[in-house]
Amino acid sequence: MLNKNLCKIRTITTFLSLNKDKTTWAEEIIKACDFCKELANNFEHKDYTVQSIRIVTNSFGEYLNTSSLENAKEDLTFIKNIIDSISFNKLRIRFAIGEAKTYEEISLLPELIRDFGDLCNACVNIKVNEFGILDNEMIKHCAICVNRISKITPRGEGNFNFTVNFNCKEFIPYFPASYFNSTSKNSYVIGLETPDLLVFVLKDLGKYSNSNHNEFFKNAYLNMSTSLQSFIDDINLIIKDFTNENFSFVGLDSSAAPSKNCSSMVKVYKLLGVKHFGNAGTIEVSSLLTKVFKSIKNIPLVGFSGLMLAVIEDKGLAKDVSKNKCDIRTLLSNSAVCGIGLDTVPIPGNTSIKKISALMRDTGTYANRLNKPLTVRLFPYPGLKAGQKTAYESDDLCNCKILRVL
């Protein structure tokens, strides 16, 4: 019997296209919401907890009036009113307006995110040229956007809703990296939250023994992979029994997706013999965990499907950072064997555009050289320096010492 408290449905994410005809928006958005609510009910009838439903659109420049900030706000208010009119039975609803494709669209995002928050998640996909060189001018505009968001939203928390993508494909279920191509068919993806499951499985293995390292790691891999596969097979049966002509299932993101309300991924590292994240052995464990998430069969894997290290969404990781157990370079080096890049990283409020851009280029270089999806979501904290502690008020964020940017 599966203990379904150990594996939660973090998100049912739908992907749909909108066009310039505003009279069609309500029908399309309501269709997506009804779909999500119906599938969520099916999961809940099978004793799974569904934490959120999410809607991702094609690039917002294809349907919002972006001729001015005021016009874009007017259109987003129209969408907000549609969503506010729908009952979600306590389910959290999040909305992503897709990717910004031009400098002008990026410049609109700080004020849109400030005013619409969780109904205005957005990303930028950075391309490379024929020589494999990243588009630094686009990166610079993104860095300016991050800086602007930090200054006009309380404690810089608006950067929760903006990320920069490198080598990322569509159909990522987690925000704000999600985006959708209008040429694709309306679809949906499932994302999970499984750190509690990993901790439960590893505790059953007993205490890590350095003298029997290889055998312990082999058993850890097999047990984590088998347990995760069991839940995903069960979830897949529910999906297969659910038919809907409006949205096609394209896959599942097998990432553990930690949050401040579940076991820390640092606990997983500790059970695998690494006392603090960043200590010797950290990268080996990151690689092992990535193999677990990539081992899933019988269902298409999409999105990141890898290890997520989100500093201020994971209490244990935030604690180790605050104890100076790791730094930005540690996080970035682990991205070489896992994911997700530099995610929810608090940095000094006065960090220059030049340094923010350089961090993005380093991450993008990893992503393209190693052919993996990585993102950058930085949180410059107004008025704070490296070593000082944040005072976030968002339900999604943990407090943590500010990391130095060299």
C-alpha cells in the first residue's frame, strides 16, 4: 500500500494558446481551469494531495496589447477578473504569461509582476549564436529586469515570478520557467513534490557506512528509484483513466521539487553521508540523485526531471547557506551534474548589472556545453549586504543569509 502523503502532486499544469481576440480568452481560460479541477478531483479521490493548478500561455506579446504598459495592465486585469470569477475549492491557482521575446517586452515585466504577482509569472529564453556564444545583450536586459523588480517589489520578492532560461524546452510544469509555443497543441504536464519520499526510503536503509560506500549507494539508488517508480506508475494509471478532448498529456517532471513545507533535500544528502550541503561528497550525491530522477520508465519525462536546489524554498538548504557551508559557486558546480541552475538565490541589493549578467552567462555556458536545462532566478535584497539575513514575508520563501557575488 502506497503512503500517498509521501508523494504530493505539486502541480497540474496546462498549456494553452491565446490570441489578440479578447472575446475568446474567458472560454479558453475557464476550459483550462475546469480541466485542472476535474483531474485534481480524480487525484484526490485516490488520496493524493494536489497543491496547485497552473496555466501557461504562449508568449504574452502574441496576445496582450504591449504597445504600452497601461494597455498591457488593462489586458492582464481582464485575465485576472476571469480567474477571480472561478471557484477553485482552496486550490492554489497560478498563471504564467509565457516568455518575453523582445527587449520591449522584458521592460514591461517589473511593473506587471509588481501589480499582478502570482498571475504574472514570466521567463526569457536565452539563445546562442553559431559560435555557441550566448546573447549577452538579451542577458543584460534580463539583469536590468531583475534589478528593477528588486527595487519596486517589497524585499525584492517579485523575483519569485521571473526567471531566465538556458537550453529549456517548453512543457516545464514549474514556474516561472514555464513557457509554451503557440504552434503546439494544448497540453498538460504533472509535477511532483517527493523529498518526503526520498527521506523515508533512505531512513529505511539504515545509517550510511563509509566502509561499505559502493554497496550503500547501489541500494540507495535502487530503493529510491523503485519507490518513486511505484508512485509514478500509480499516477500514470489515474492519468490514463482520465480522458479529455481539450488537453493532451505530454509527460511528467520527475524532479523532487522541494518546498519549505516538506523535508529538505539537505536531509537527503545527510542520509547519504554528506553532513552539510557543500561538504566533500556533495557533487557525488547530486549525481546519484539525478540518476534516480532520470531512471523513471513507462511515462514521458519532460521539464527538468532532475535535482532541484532552490535556496530560499528549502529550509535545510537555506540553513546550510546561512552557516556558510556553501556559496554560489558550490550551487553552480552542482548544476553540472544535476539542475536547476541558480534558483531562488539571495544576493546583495547593490549587486551590479555586470555581475548579475556574468552569473547568468556562467549558468548558460553550463547549460549549453552540457546540453541540460538550467535557469537563473536571483533575489537582490534591497539594502542588505552579503552575510546579512533576509526578512521575507512570502509563504513560499525561507529566510537566509545573503550570498556574496564575487
